[in-house]
Amino acid sequence: MKINLDYSGRHVFVFGGTTGINFGVAQAFARQGAAATVASRSEDNVNAAVTLLEEQSAQVLGVCADVRNFDAVGQAFEHAVARFGPVDVLVSGAAGNFLCEASSMSSNGFRTVVDIDLVGTFHVLRQAHRHLRRPGGSVINITAPQASIPMRYQAHCGAAKAGVDQLTRILALEWGSEGLRINAISPGPIDGTEGVRRLMAPSAEARRAAVDAVPLKRLGTLDDIANLALFLGSPHAGYISGAVIPCDGGGALESVKPTLEAAGRAAASASHEQGTR
Ligand code: NAP
Ligand code: COA
């Protein structure tokens, strides 16, 4: 069978899909012919994303919604489904993060990241459930390596993303008999994104350490992640469910953990020097 990644006539919804990795994923699906819905908090981000996506697909919808607001997430799906029909591929990637030691992190700081990354993912999947195409709907959560690799300054994000990984597996169990597949992509450091610019590599030294932590000795690209999402959303991945798949140049391998920690330390010291809280 020839690989066919034509998404014409399909509806792809990317929550948190207006910037960075998730926007790269939305662009890739739109290029392959999908009707694309993107949603996030900022009206400016939503409008900018819609303008760029319209260059790739005639069918684009942007919705403003905060994943922490269960009802707003539900309304976003109502709106999108009224326009483009059931969701064939749902990508859930809204996230927030900052570098901070647990001993100085406020309760609200910890809760904020857990609310966006973990509770937000539950809201998105829970509200999407009845709108997913059956059979054949594919859900892709965007997680992160700190879900399974303990990293300093990442108590909030590591705990939240570990929850996202387990939610992925449990919903794959619960929803599999409905013909729905639930997977997660765990990106490594992806060049040009907020996660790398602000968190992993805010200085030349931190960037060198981040590259050095990857066995393939390069940062990832938006297309590296989008290509995996295109595959996971398609029938070619029809027997893959409940999987958390690293797309990281080998960075999650146990042997590189000390180098990852060095990258985290360099990034944290650079962000302190810049006076970031
Ligand atoms: P990003 O550009 O900041 O993307 C985050 C997106 O989520 C934005 O579109 C943001 O838009 C949206 N968002 C944030 N809070 C939200 C909320 N409460 N409700 C709705 N939408 C919200 O960051 P990124 O670096 O590309 O990261 C994207 C994903 O990849 C995240 O899940 C992250 O954990 C994961 N990841 C990234 C890397 C990396 O190298 N960058 C590595 C591993 C994992 P608004 O501000 O408009 O809401
Ligand atoms: N260090 C320590 N605490 C911090 C912090 C930092 N760098 N940034 C925020 N916080 C704390 C705040 O002090 C606040 O706690 P407090 O009320 O006890 O003071 C809490 O976190 C919430 O901050 P607030 O700015 O009100 O949250 P928000 O909802 O406006 O923004 C964030 C959420 C903080 C996660 C923000 O970084 C964000 O919106 N990020 C989205 C983009 C992103 O992070 N992308 C990368 C994805 S990997």
C-alpha cells in the first residue's frame, strides 16, 4: 500500500494551536487538505494563525478559549463541529511553563501549570469525546520528556505532563472499543519555539548544552513533530493506541540524562541573569 496522507474532507482541531509546535502541526494538516480549527486564549494569536493558515487551506476556523474553562472548551467544539463536522483528528497541546525550584514555587504557580497542562488536557478530551469521528477518530496529546525524566525546576510541568501520559493510556483503554485511538507525542527541543527560546536555550551556552544533550546533535524542527502527527492521525497508524512516542533525536534515552540536567541548569542560570522571575 502506498502511504497516503491526504486529509481532504477531514476536520483537524488543534487546541493550543496558534503558535509554536502546535501551530506547525496545524499548518501541516492544512497543507495536506484538512479543514483546520485552531484555538487558544489570545485573540491576536488566533487571528494571526488564521491568516497564515488561510494561505494553506480554504477551510480555517479560529476560536478563543482557555483550556482551564470547561464550558468555553465545550463551546469551542460546538462552534467548530457546526462548521466542519465531526473531528477526525484532535491535537491537544496547550501548555504553560516556567523554570522554578519547587522550594520557591508558589502554590498558585504549581496549580497554574497543572491546570493548563493536565486539567486542560482533560477538559479538551472530555469535551471533544462526543464530537470525535467514530470509528477512526485520532487524538494526539502533546506531552514532554519531563513526564518521565525528572528534571530540576520542572516539578509543576513534570507532574502535569506525567498525568497527561497516563491520561493518554487510560483513555486509550476506555475509548478503544469506540474506534478511537489516543496517543501522545513527546517532543525534544524544537528550534524556534517558546519552549526552546525562553526555557531550554535562552543563551548561547544553554543552546550548546541543549544540542549536546541530543544524540542526533541537532535541535528538532516543527516538521519533525508535524510529520509524526500526520502519520498518527492517519489510518496508517490504525493499530497504534495508548502510545507515548518520543520525537526527540534520542534525547529521552537514560544515558543522556546528566547532559539534559546540564542544559536545564544552564537555561535556569541564564533566565535568572536576565531577571526573569
Ligand atoms: P507555545 O508556542 O507557547 O505554545 C503553547 C500554545 O498553547 C500557544 O498557542 C498558547 O496560545 C496556547 N495556550 C497556552 N495556555 C493556554 C490556555 N490556558 N488555554 C488555551 N491555550 C493555551 O509553546 P511550544 O514551545 O510550541 O510548546 C507547544 C507544546 O509542546 C506544549 O504542550 C509543550 O509542553 C510541548 N513541548 C514543547 C517543547 C519545545 O521544544 N518547545 C518540548 C517538549 C514539549 P495563547 O497564549 O494564545 O493561549
Ligand atoms: N517563576 C515563578 N513563578 C511564576 C513564574 C516564574 N517565572 N511565572 C509565573 N509564576 C507564577 C505567578 O507568580 C503566579 O503565582 P502567584 O499568584 O502565587 O504569584 C502563577 O505562576 C500564575 O501566574 P500568571 O502570570 O497569573 O499566570 P497566567 O495564567 O497568566 O500564565 C504561565 C501562565 C505563567 C504558565 C505563562 O507563562 C503562560 O501563559 N505561558 C504560556 C506559554 C508557554 O509557557 N509556553 C511554553 C510551553 S512549554
